[in-house]
Amino acid sequence: MNSQTDLIDQLEEISASKDVSRRAEILRKVTDLFVLGSGKFSEDQVELFDSVMGRLLENIERAARAQFGRRIARLGDAPRNVVRALASDAAVEVAGPVLRHSERLDQDALVENARTQSQDHLLAISGRKVLVEAVTDVLVERGNQLVVSSTARNGGARFSDLGFSTLVRKACDDRVLALCVWSRPDIPRQNLVKLFADASQAVRHQLVEADPRRAELIKSMIARATDEIQTKARAGSNDFAQALSQVRALHAAGKLGEAQLLEFTSEGNFDKVVAALSLMCDLPIGLVERAFVQNQTEQILVLARAIDISWVTTVALLLLHAGVNGSSRQQLDQCFTNFSRLQPKTARTALQFYRMREKASRSSE
């Protein structure tokens, strides 16, 4: 490159000048020269351009810096110091293109920018073709909703255990983010389970619609885990032991029926209600408990119709369920249509399905 001396002479000539328009003009000429020969320069020549461009960038107007950044952002041999300077520019229109596209930015530079720059800068970083764990850790912790969703949607992003945990925590009440996380093929199974278990009702419904098969698998895993927790809790509860003993005695004597169930419900005795329904429906206690604690209103209606109890007693069960889940009385009123439509024979068939599913679940453990 025989123009090295000319470039240096031009730089020295204008370095003392504050003529911004001239500096921008010279920078454009230098950039034209670099873009034209990109990929053919030696390391020494690239360093020369780095020095020249770096000095020309000083005190230059933002529009010129932004144009310069757009032109060199995708060049594989772009001068490293200049790229780092552009990436750290407070104006996102200057920094954005290199943060998103430049392969000359190393991991440390990306992490530093992710830690210190604006959300718009983070959004630009989140769109890179490849994102390593050290970078995504910062993006998902510090980023706003747009940044975190963009990062989760990026197929070239890799996440640490901490990164995945942070994504799940933020996704539980965020439908957009939840769907991004749910759709990632690399998310560990335990994180999927936690996302589904902790998600709001609206988010969970969306996840089921997005991938029904995966949702059913996760539901099954949650049921198993929950059943283990419930079993341990019951084993350590004297109140439950006493309730179960009393209900079993009534059942053995042939005295456990709707009247007793209504009485237990009216008393708000959750342990006796669960034990009674378990015996009356011939279902595991854990399944009945889950119907109450996991907001499964439809399943409670199935249990009620299968043993052919009245709407009055069913309402009492639903009210107990509402107290556990914080549901409104208005929601209970919507259940009457479903209760009236559901035939006892159909409900008993569903009950048989519940039994088979529980048996299959335990045999696979």
C-alpha cells in the first residue's frame, strides 16, 4: 500500500484543525480505501488504519460516527481499537451495528458493554449470531423485557445454569418470554418443569397450546414431584393421620356418603374432604389433593359427578377449592353449566382413566 505516507501526512495536517466537516470527509476517504481492500491488508496495515481512523473519530459528529460504524461493522478485519471505541459509544446508533455484527469484539468487550451500557445497547448485543454464556448471563439479568426475550429467542445464544434459572424466573408472568424459553430445544428438563409449575394460569395455557405433547410430559413430571412432596407432608401431619383414621372408619362401617362429605366441607376440614373423596372415588389421595391445590376445577366436577353428588355439595367443594386457590365466586358460577352437561356415566369413565394414568405413572418410576 503505497499511500501510507499520504494518509499519515493528511492526518497530521488536520489533527490540529477543528473543522469537523473536513475530518468526516477524510474519514470517509480512509474508510473507502479500507473497505475496498478489506481482507487483503497485512496486520501492520490494519494497525495503521486503526491509528488513523481512531484519531479521525475524535470530536467528529455523531452522524458521521454512525455511518462509519455501519460500514465497518461486518468486516472481518476491521481495526480492533476502533471497533471497541464504537461499541462503547453512548449513542446506540453508533454502537449498535458493531455490537450486533462485528466479529472483532471479544468476549470481555461484550461483557463490559452489557454491564454498563443502555438497554438499547443490550438489545443490539442480544441479536448477535453467537452469544457465549458469560454474555447471556449479564443480558438476562440486567436486560429489560425486550432484551431478555430477544436473547431467549436467539438460536445462537448459549446459557449457563444461572442463565436458564434467570430466564425461567422472569418468564413465569411474561407470556412472550415464556414462549421463547419454552421453544428452546436446549433448555434443561428441570427448568422446563419449574417454568410450567411456577407459571401463571395465562402463561401455562399458552404453553400448552404451543406444544401440547411437551406440556403433557411436563404435567406428568410435576404430578410425580408434587405427589412426593404431598406424601412427605401428610406423613408428618398428626392432623391428617387423625382425619384419615376417622374417615376410613366411617367408610368401613358403610357410613361415608354425601352427607358426611358436605359436613366435612362445611367445616372447612381439607384433610377429611380429601380423604373422603379419595375413598369414595377410589383414587390416590395425592391425585385428589392436586385437584384442589393446582386449580383443577374441571377435575373436581368430574369427581363430584362420578359419585353422583348434588350441586349443593359440589358448590361446597368448589368453595373449598376457591379458598385454596384464591378464585372468585363469579368463577364458581361458571361451573354450573359444565356440571349440568357432564353425565355421571361419562364422569365415571374419566375416573377410570385417572386410575389407569396413575397406575402407569407409578409403574414407570
